[in-house]
Amino acid sequence: MGTILLVILILALIGVLPTWNHSRSWGYGPTGITGIIVVVLIVLLITGRL
């Protein structure tokens, strides 16, 4: 379950990059938030809590 969630969040991180046309005006805010969520999930997977 955790691996599936991690893959979905990595895809979301790629989707909010400001290089895409739909997210160009968003800036780097969504990328940073999604990146933090991915890092937290990686730490939780490594420690075995997820």
C-alpha cells in the first residue's frame, strides 16, 4: 500500500512541475509541498511505519 502511494505522489510531483502548460502559472509552491510529502513518505517507508 505504501509503495503504491509513493508512486502516485511521485507522479503528482512530476505533474505539478512548472514546465507543463497547465501548471506554469502556479509557480514552485505545489512542487515544494508535494516534494515534502514524498520525502516524509520515503522516511516512513524506510523506518517501517507505513
